Amino acid sequence: MPLLLLVLLPIAAAAAPQPAATVDVSFAQTDVHAALRFLAESGDVNIVVADDVSGTVTLELHKVSWDEAFYAVLAQKGLTASAEGTTYDIHRR
């Protein structure tokens, strides 16, 4: 009778979700485009801003999630975002 050899290989377990990193954000009369550029870099995402988006933002946030900081900037300027993958399209409401 043939001998059956069973080899068990470890299966990589799915990585547990990591808690969202917190950020500190301080913008004082900062151009909204510059603020969104900073958030794009710190969040490792792509942000496309509509031509009619302008103005400055002022906010001071400590130990908030990236999402919270991102949506705070949008709310301050009456903006909205539609997302596809890692790209956010920013436009007026």
C-alpha cells in the first residue's frame, strides 16, 4: 500500500486591521489647495480639486483620524468628495 505523505504548510493569516493613525493638523488662513495637498501626502491618497474651489481654511486638530481632518477641511469650505479607490474628487456641494 502506498504511503501518503501530507505536508501542512502554514497559511498566512489575514492581517488584522490596524487602528487608524492619528494626525495633528494646524492650518491658519491656509489656502485650501495647500491644505488638501498636505492631506493627500499625509494620507497617501490622490486628490483632484475642481476649478471653482478656493479660499483659505483655519483649523487646529489634535489626535484625530485622517478622515476626520479631511472632512473637517471640506466642511469648512462647503465642499464634498466623491471617492473611487484612493482618489478623491473634491467639488462644491
